Amino acid sequence: MYRISTSGVCASEIQFEIESGLVKSVNFIGGCPGNAIGLSNMIAGQTVESVIQKLKDVKCGGKNTSCPSQLALALEAYL
């Protein structure tokens, strides 16, 4: 399980597992539970690269980042 502290978003931490280049699981600590669970369920089983491509530039409201974008940055750091 990898863990990363977030910046500029409601979730304080993102935990994720990668297996054979695929996202096995993602858990957001804090933030909007329904959205976090929905996102986690949708990306499970996808390649790390695909998830990064889809989520990297997602913004939340007037912020320059979002929980999905923070996950993409964490996955880039993992690679």
C-alpha cells in the first residue's frame, strides 16, 4: 500500500495499491465519500498510465487541483 499526503484538496491522504501495472485499489482519507468511493470503483483494474491521463488536469471548483488530480500526481511519482 502506497500513501501520499495531498495538498489543496479536502482529502488529507490517498492510499493506493498497484499490481502488475494496474490500479488494484484506491482509498481517499477525508473529502467527499461518495465521489471518492465512486472514483475508486471506476478506476480499479485500469492501467496506471490510463488513470494518470484521465485524471491529471481535473480541477475542483476554483482550485487548480482536485482529489483525482492529486491521485494522478501520486501515480506519476509511483512510476
